[in-house]
Amino acid sequence: MNIRPAVAADIAALAQVATAAYRQAFAEILEPEALASRDASFFSGLYTRQLAKLILAEADGRIDGFAMTTGTHLDMLFVAPGAQAKGIGSALLAEVEIRGVRTLECFRDNIAARDFYERHGWRLTRAYRRGFIGRERDFVFYEVGRPDKRPGNFAPPAPASQIGDAG
């Protein structure tokens, strides 16, 4: 597996991975019309505009997953359905952490993603509602480490018992 920055020639394959992974991950969370709005055309347009924010994991010339970040925030991490449970998501998460990513949000009801992030040391810091695809939806916010008062250092996250219940 190779992790590298995405280039324009990758956009169509990235959009296919995103569409398949999105529909699989959110089938029980979003209604069919919301899922349908996130198709390959939607993702191609987004990734064309955000190309510099994307890294991908590839093997044997095939894109198996990717991550998109904005500053220290993880915007997306998707692994192709047929490539899941092979360490690709873990490798991408480790790479974005090395690059300074410290926060992410996900749907409150995306238990698989929440379990994945928590296994990798991410801690829930808050739960909230916000608009997404035309409706108010429940989200949770995660952090990995928290900056202490010294530049470049991260204190351990607060224990889950101090954060409260997101569900």
C-alpha cells in the first residue's frame, strides 16, 4: 500500500470510492433521497475544488481509500467497501495525525466509525445537532489529544466519564 497526495487524474476513482463507501456507511442513518444527492458527480465536483486537501491509499494501481483534511480537522475518511478491514483506514488515520490532524466529526449513529476512532485513541468531546442535507441531524465531535499550554505538546484527552453521554 502506498499513501500519496491525490492528483487530478484520481478524481473519478475517488468519487467512486466515496459514493460506494458513503452509501454503505450511511444507509441506516440518511434517507434514500439524501444518499442519492451524494453521487459520483457531487463528489467529483467537491474533490476538484478540494484536491490539495486529499491524500489516498492505493495498492496495485487501485485506490482503496482516502482522507480529506482542512487544517487540523479530518473532513472525510473513506475506504472502499471491498477494501475494508485491511488496515487502510488505520494507515490513512495515522498519516493525517502525523500531518497534524486533531479533530473530526461524525454522525452520532455511525457506530462503526465511532468504534474505529475510539480504538485509535480518539475521544468524544461533545454531541450536537446541526443542519446537513436539508435536516437537523445528530453529530459527535472527536479529538485526539488536547493541546496543553506548551507549544507542540498534547495532553492526554479527558476520560469519557467527564464528557457525558452522546447517545
